[in-house]
Amino acid sequence: MKIIRKHLDDHVSFRTLQKELKVNQGLIHAWVIKYLDKGEAGLETSRKTNPMIHLYLKKNLTREEQLTLENFKLKIEVERLKKGYQVKGVGRQKEYDILSEASIKSSKD
């Protein structure tokens, strides 16, 4: 907000703000546009993050954290199976296999 206020209230240019604060002027411009369009609410991040990321990154997990993470992974697998695909491999070798219609059981049968 301080950067946006400097630009709007004090009429400081994007280039000057970039040099002063070492923030990309394109980013500052995007912030100003979002602010003018939606106010302060427009500046809040809209990206959703993985709620379990802290457990994925943690080196030593307690037993409870291990079970929580395993439960989360199983829920993801169940949702993928419901949608008709499964994941094999990890990282760059990850592949998404589409399941045949014959192997997907419907609850209506």
C-alpha cells in the first residue's frame, strides 16, 4: 500500500519507485491497476496453496503428522480415481493414466 500511495498521492513515477525500492515497475503498475479496480481486496493473493505443503517439506515428521500426510495423499488418490485417472511415477516421470470405462465402477450399478 505504501508503494501504491506514493504513486497515486505523491505522483512518483513507476521508474523512480523501481529505482528506489528495487521493485519491478511492471509489478508496481499491476498493483496500482488492481487497487484502482478492486481496492485493497484486489491486492490479496488469490492463489490457493496446498494445505499440506508444510508437511511435505518438513524433514522429521511426528507419527501424527505422518498419518495426516498419508491420509491426505489417499484422499487425493480417491478423488483422482473418481475422475477416472491415476498417477504413476513421481516428479518428471509422472504419468497420468486414464482408466477404461470397464474398470470404473458406478454407484448406480
